[in-house]
Amino acid sequence: MRLFVSEGAPGTLPVLAAAGRAQGRAELLISTVGPEEHVVPFLTRPKVPVLQLDSGNYLFSTSAICRYFFLLSGWEQDDLTNQWLEWEATELQPALSAALYYLVVQGKKGEDVLGPVRRALTHIDHSLSRRSCPFLAGETESLADIVLWGALYPLLQDPAYLPEELGALHSWFQTLSSQEPCQRAAETVLKQQGILALRPYLQKQPQPSLLEGRAVSNEPEEEELVTLSEEEIAMAVTTWEKGLGSLPPLRPKQNPVLPVAGERNVLITSALPYVNNVPHLGNIIGCVLSADVFARYSRLRQWNTLYVCGTDEYGTATETKAMEEGLTPQEICDKYHVIHADIYRWFNISFDIFGRTTTPQQTEITQDIFQRLWNRGFVLQDTVEQLRCERCARFLADRFVEGVCPFCGYEEARGDQCDKCGKLINAIELKKPQCKVCRSCPVVKSSRHLFLDLPKLEDQLEEWLGKTLPGSDWTPNARFIIRSWLRDGLKPRCITRDLKWGTPVPLEGYEDKVFYVWFDATFGYLSITANYTDQWERWWKNPEQVNLYQFMAKDNVPFHGLVFPCSALGAEDNYTLVSHLIATEYLNYEDGKFSKSRGVGVFGDMAQDTGIPADIWRFYLLYIRPEGQDSAFSWTDMLLKNNSELLNNLGNFINRAGMFVSKFFGGSVPKMVLTSDDQRLLAHVTLELQHYHQLLEKVRIRDALRSILTISRHGNQYIQVNEPWKRIKGSEADRQRAGTVTGLAVNIAALLSIMLQPYMPTVSSTISAQLQLPPLACSVLPTDFLCTLPAGHHIGTVSPLFQKLENDQIESLRQRFGGGQMEESLALKAKVFPKPAAVETVTTAGPQQIQELMDEVTKQGNIVRELKAQKADKNQVAAEVAKLLDLKKQLALAEGKPLETPKSKKKK
Amino acid sequence: MAAAELALLEKSLGLSKGNKYSAQGERQIPVLQTNNGPSLTGLTTIAAHLVKQANKEYLLGSTAEEKAIVQQWLEYRVTRVDGNSNKDDIRILLKDLNSYLEDKVYLTGYNFTLADILLYYGLHRFIILEKFTQGC
């Protein structure tokens, strides 16, 4: 038989690793062919590896070739192996080819690559650990192991793509990789070049289908019903019968909340939103809302909890905004801090304090940490050449300079990048630089700056990470980002700026400078806590007793996982460092990104104008929380989830349970005589509740929400099957049965109301009030399902919890937020902040006009480029350039971008 | 969909008691809860299991070569035939199969196997569609 392979074809790996099995049974010739060679006569598209059998038949499936080698060695087929191979072909391969395509062909990294395969990797890990077998189909290595190992090897041989938390997958992979046939196959295929060896082959392949129009799926995986043992059921029943008596007494509320020795002390921070932007839904779910769910959960567990957040107020962006709006930086901060606070209040965020970074405490703490770093030699001084405007008497930040591009000669290049040729520019290299404020020519002056010596702190950081990371709940993306920063090596980072709006630098010669925001923004958590209590050090200088959870979107990971820890370690003052860094991916809006300037997406202040209650927003945002991968906000999906999950599932169940008590039993919970079916349900609910706890303890907020919905689904089924509304009219035994079913159902409703509290606090308290839950049951969430509403308990008035969202209502909202409100915001700008006449000439521009303008700009750009390439007459070129610039201006106006400021820069 | 197909298969294998199937995920992958042991997931996995249950192992192939070929075409069914709705892809697929079968009676040559059954089911919808479009 003859095996056809091709350089870099990934399928060659498992085939070669399995070929050893057939040794001595048949002669195997190996031929190498080009990636596009047609080996199999009847297949239109080229395919390798291929095994041509002596009979003339072809095996063109990688798994079938491996299977054939195993069959030759006398191995027998079994269900479990078949199942793994079918899964490999239908689930793993599509995901894996997408990941490899991103990595090898498109050069992407990190979560972009890991994202598509994460679910598959987790599936393997769970299967291995659940069966507690070292191999996929049993105690010995077999076909399934070789096929999956071969598929995964190109990706997982880079440790960056083998998530640490998947321990079982880890050891399975290492075991196989160390075996001789596998090792040899890997050497033959990857040739010590790692993943790049696959490039010549993958480049020639069509783009994997998973990439084409890949929709971000918000669908949960199906729930598997587990089988329960008799012991589990008996235990659930015993615990249930104990009722509220088994709960610990309620802890009195402290003010201020302070850590207590011997207790679990949880300090929670949410990334500080930058003051001069109104947060959009993505910002809200990314940190503030996620942290709120965990804080509420933590309080329900009776853990000592403090939740801190506030606005980040210093920096260039604030100064710019102040100039734009004709206010002082302080006035801007005051104005926007209130906007932020109002939004979060509306979303029912349970901060213990929502503070600000422009306080004396911030100055004191920042200067203290700096002084300690300085004294210990962790700060360097260096001279930096910068542009200074003598007329404005200040150094110019990149965004305040404009000039001629040194590369392409474009007239309006920005201080950091040229819009025309796209090259990065160092501001001092600009020809004919101009200060954007006064239009005079700045001069190059050298300015002394301070640098945090990160390389010197790297060892301490590594040591701390080595102690902290294993066993912690850092999200995989955060681990990945930190690891890649460390792999690239840390460099000294400038921590000062020639600005006025910031924390002053307490060092001689630096009187006219302030700290760079990224250095002191993270100290904001400390100073805000100091504004909350003068005993703030009991939280922040207490690493032994305090568990610090920090929530953020992934772009903020380096500042929290690296820069802050380095500063704090270098300061040697026993600071509390992050134990669990929880970073989300990004939330998109419909099919694109949120964009303030284009008026696309829902922003915090607009959510309240939609007429949809805050709890519904919370529910939907948490349901699609970008946990592990990006997700998308969709109006249609929101309608669907509200009407199906909230209205039909959760709301329907709780309402029915309550209504039966009121209607059939005069509002008094009936006597319950549990049958074995009831006991089984009880055990299922207990199990799901425990699952909920496990997930939330690991801060898997989105997944835990599914547990709530699962329980109410169980409840609905239970009512449906037992039909209490019929039995209540039947015999004595039937009536007793109706009573038991109603009693158990209303107790499940009571449990749901508390499980719901972190997610939908208002709905939760409505249910508690309707069912008249005892105060203890409202404030503590037990780990087991208890009977909290015993027979004889009187409930209150029951009414529906949710409202249906209608199609036309959602459609009109979609239109309003899909770019339409830009006109509104433009008008607002023109009205409130009188601007140059240019703004008034704008009539209305819809997304369509913007698109048309964009196309025209592209077209005109091409004309200019062609003329230049042909070395056409200068006047002709100039005329076309003028047209181009005019078009660009129109576009900028239509997009609602002020002309003076260039495109918004990346966030800190 | 898959459950109906498996029910048909049960019937043609002469299995008396009808199994209950659930469906998993957005692709509605069939799941069979077996009496003794864990559940089985996936169309071809369950189909092979049913064949063994009916003591008709010959439908999975008799020699190592036949067994591998049967599994290859079962995989082809779930990866290439299912979920392929692009017209060009379907055309290529039918053309490839036609040229493969030119000198064969069944997929393995001369023996009827599970691969023929499942590929037939899978192609059914295309063939109907093809006739339909040609008629127009």
C-alpha cells in the first residue's frame, strides 16, 4: 500500500503516528506530493493524506486511514471510539481548522485563536476527568487518542494554547506527546519549525467554512439529565426537611465594612470608567455589572464584602474634552461623574462606594507609592525630545500636533500617525509642525521624564505570579495576556507627562509635570476606599486576610495584572494584590461595534429611555456576557430571550406556583407528602443549585444564570405532568397530591427568587414580597435546597412578573439605535456648544450617506494616487487633492466627528 | 430529523422496541440513552450500535479494508453531505460520488453496508431537490 502525504498537511501527523500499528503486516511506501495534486481520481478537490490500498481502493479520510492501521493490528471497533471519531470529524475539525487558519495564515494570536476551539478542548478535558481514565476510550491508548492527539498537536504544542486549567487534557496530551511513534510523527511533520511548518499547506487551502459568516452563538449547550443515586436523593430529602432552622443567623450589617480575621473577606473592584465618556452596554457588562453580580452573590453567601468603583478623571483626554466644551477639567469631571453615577444607579449597581480619582487621598497614596519606589531605586530618569508650543507654554501631546508627514508628504498628518500613508510617526519628525490650539510652530525641547523600571521588578512579579496563578480563578484570557507580555520581556515605562491635570510629581525638577494616568489610575481603588473609610489599609495592606477580585474587559489586563502588581511589590508595603483577575471579551452591537461617533449602539443613559426595565437589561446582558468569547447584543435575540426564558419559562412557573396557593388553598401553603418522584425532583433541584454555586464561586456568571432557568424548566415540567388544577377537583388522595405539588412548586419559586437576586435584584424582591419570604430566607442563599415555606405559611398577592416585548416595539428601537440617533446628538452638540459654522451646514446624514461619502473618499484617493504615480502636472494633482480633502471634511462632519480633533485614539 | 432516520433504520434492521432519542445543540445531534452504560451521541455512532444490537455486524464490513471504507463513507455522510447547502458544493459532491460509483454496485464494491443506507438517507433530500429544479 502507498501513503501520499504533503509538506505541512496536518492530517499526516495522526496517520504517521498510527502507521506503526500496521508494521510487519503490510508494506508501506510513502510518497510526498504537492498540496494541490489530485491523488484520488474520483475527488474533484485535492485531498491528502491518502492511502492507496493494494486492491486499488483509496482511503482519503485521515481517521479511516488510522482506523485501518489499527484494524490490521487486530484491534476491534467499539462504540466509544466511534463516538470520539465522529465528534472529531464533525465538531473538533471545523473549530480546529478555523483556529489554525487564524494562527498560521492570518497571524492572529491569543483568544482569537483559542476562542473557536475552547469549547472542544473543555469537552475533552471534562470527559477525561469525569471518567477518570488516562485515555479517551479506556485504560490503554487507542485509536481515538491517536486521531485526536494528531489533530490537536499543531496547536497544543505551543503551551500558550494549552489552557492550564484543563488539567486532565494537559496530562493526556503530555503522555501521548512523549511516546515514541507520536514524537517521530511530530518531528517528521513539523521539522522543529513548530506551527509554521504547516504554512505552505494551509495557505493553499480554502478558508475554513466556520469563518464564513460565522455568527456569534449565544445559545447554551443542551442540559444533560444526570442519574441520581439513592443516597443523593435521601440526603437531599433530609436537608430539605430541616428547613430554615439549618441556616446560620443573619450577620448584622457593618458600616463601614471591614475585614474580619478568620472570615472570608472579599474585596471587589470594577475597572474605573474613564470620566468623559458615557459608557455603552459593552462597558457596563464588561466590568461594573459583572462585578455587581459577584458582589451580590458574595453578600448572599454572608461573606464580608466590599465593592469599590469610581470614575477615572485625570489625563489628556479630560483636558481635551474640557477645551472642546469650554469648561475647566474640574467642571468636566464634576459633570460627567454625575452622569456615570446616575447610569449605574439606574442599573441597580450595589457599590459600597462610587468615588473619583481627583481627591487628596489619591495624591497622598500615589505620591507615597512613588516615593517608596524612588527610594528603592525602581524609578529611572531619562530625557525625551518633545514638541513644545512656546505661545501656549506647554509641551504638546501627540494629539495636539499636526504637520507634514515625513514619509508621504501628506499635509495634515497627526502627531502619532499619518492618515494618508498609515505610517506611525514620532511627533518630532513631523515637517512644519503646528500646535493645533494656536497654530504656531512648536519647537523641539528635551524634557526629563521618569520611568518605572519594570525589568528590575520582573523577578518579583514572576515569583508572585507563580504563587498566585495556580488554583486561582484568573480567566484564561488574562493568563494569556500576562504570559505573552512576560514572554516578550518587560521594558521601562514612562510614568510622567507634561500636563497640568493629574497627580503632581513630588520630586525636584518635576514641578510642572504630573503622573501618567496609567501609573496612578489603579491606585484609584485604594484612594476611593480611603474616601470610604479611614481604615482603608485594613483592606489594601492585608493580603493574608483579603481576597481581591478585579473585574475588567481584557484591554485592561496589563495594568491590573502587571503594572499595578509591579508598583505594589516594589513599594514593599505589604499591599493586597489581585487574587482573581476576571476579564471579559468584547460585546459587539448587532453586527458591528458600538460607536459613539457614528451613533451606533445603546449607551447607558439611553437604556432608560427605552421603557424596558433595568432588570431586563441586566438579564439579557448577563445572558450574553462575553465570557470566554466575544458575543453580540441583538435586539431580536433580546426579544426572544425575554419572551421565552423570562416570560414563558421563569415568570410563568413562579406565577403559576403562587396562583395555585392563592386560588386552591386560600393563600396558605398546603401540606406536602413527598412521593419518590417528588424526592427525585428535590434532588435534581439541589444538584442544580450546587452547580450554580460551583459556577459562581469560579465567577462563571453567564453559565450560572443557566442553572436558574434549568430549575424553573424542571418546575414547569413538574406542574405540567402532575396537573394540580385537575387533581384539586378529584378525590381526597388527588387533592392531597395537588397540595404536595403546589407546596413543592412554591418552595422552588422561593429558592429561585434568591438565586435570581444577583442578576435581577428588583424582580427578586418582588417575588420575595409576593411569597412573603421570611427575612432570613431573603438574605442568605443556602448551598442546599431547603423548605423555606412550610405548610401553613401565608403568601401575599401574586401578580405577573414580566411583560411581553412586541416585535414592532423592538423594531422601532432597533431603528432608533442603529445609527439613527446621530442626528439627535449632532443637533445637541450644535445647540449646547456653539461651534464653528461648519457644523450648522450639516443637514442630516444617515448611515447610507456616510457609506456613500466613504466610497467617494476611496475613489478620489485612488485618483490622486494614480496621478501622482504618473507624475502628472502639479496643478492638476493639487486640484484633485483639494477635492479629496473636501470630501474627507464632509465625511468627518457626517460622522459627527469634530474637525479639530483627529480620530479618537485608543483608550489608555 | 436524525431521530426519524434512526427509527427507520431500527425498523429495517428488524429491531422491535423503538428507542427514544433526544437532540443536542444547534445541529440537533441525536443522543441515545442506552440501558446499560452511558449515552451515545452522533448519528453514525448510534447507527453502528444499532447494527450490532441487531446482530448484523456484516453491515459494518467484513474485512479490515471494508470496515475502514464503511467508516470513511459514514464520516463523509456527516461531514460533507449534512449541512452542505451550497449549490456548487452539492454539485461537486454528486459528481464525485457518481464517478466513484461508476464501476461499483455498492460503496464497498459488491456488499451492501450501513454506509449505503446512511448515504442514501442523506442524499435523498438533494436528489428530490435536483429533480424538482430540473422540472422547472
